[in-house]
Amino acid sequence: MTQQFDPTNRGALFVNDKKAPGSNQPDRTGSINIEGVEYFIDGWLKKSAAGNPFMSVSVKRKDKQAAKPAPKPAPVKDGYEDFEDTPF
């Protein structure tokens, strides 16, 4: 019997071969699954003040990327706008 691969709590980073020299784009890109939720993951190769190499990472939920904020509704005109500054 073959076991099926469970991607939960696993991910992978790949070299970003589309990075333009000198840009602030990530050096590595990929995806990761954390407790069943899919994320994009980006990594930047850096050096600490002591000269030790490390990777700084950022994650963004995949389902949040596709969602666009809803447009704000237009204000409703009630005909009393001209009277708002009238002292009573």
C-alpha cells in the first residue's frame, strides 16, 4: 500500500531566477502549508552585523492575495447637505 504525501506543515523555497540585479525582490520564493492554510513565502539572503549569513522571510496567505477590498459605497445624498452648517 502506498502512503499519500501530506503537505501539512511543509513547504519549499526556490531560487528566484527572475530577480533583477540590485532590486529588493526576494532571493528565494515558494509556498508553505501551515496547519492546512497555504501561504506564499519569500526569502532574502542577508548578512548580520557580525558577517554571519542568514535568511529573512515573509509570508502572505494565498487566499488573501486573490481577495480585493470591496469598493466603498457612494455617500447617499438626502437633500440636507446645504443645511449641515446652519446653527439651530
